[in-house]
Amino acid sequence: MADWYRIAPDGRITLTLHIQPGAKKTECARLHGEALKIRLAAPPVDGKANEALLRFVADRLQLPKSAVILKSGQTSRHKVVEVSGAAPEAVAALLAG
């Protein structure tokens, strides 16, 4: 298992992410320490980057947006996101791959 995600006993998956807002396009990048780096095209203004991040993760994992919750890091580049209803293999393959 990668360091950037953890699986809780109830099946929820916690993602540790490093966000780069204002990028040319939204995409997964490489590992950044113990976090997965995600570039977001959205600017870090009025929560737009956070919204874009949750939408991007939900779309990549083919989940409803309500299954992805920002747990911490509302105003930081370092964010913790919780995902419900995704298989760990899907998280590793679709986000990191």
C-alpha cells in the first residue's frame, strides 16, 4: 500500500494530497513526499480549487461527488480527503496511474 492513502476498517479511504492550484490542466502528478500531488486548473480563490479537487477525485473514481469529502486543509496546499465506496485498487490505479 502507498503512503498517500490509508484504508479504515469501515472501508473508507483517506487520501493525503498536495495540491497545486492554477495549473495549466487538472491532472495527477507524482508523489510529493508522502502525498500524491494533484495539479488543478482552478484558481485558489473562493473555494474553487477545493470544489475542483473533490469533483476531479469523484470523476476519476467514478463516484458521486457526495462520496468525496474534504476532511482538512481548506486553505492549505496539503489536504486530506475521505472517499467512501471505492475499492483500494481503484484508488491506486485511477489516481496514481
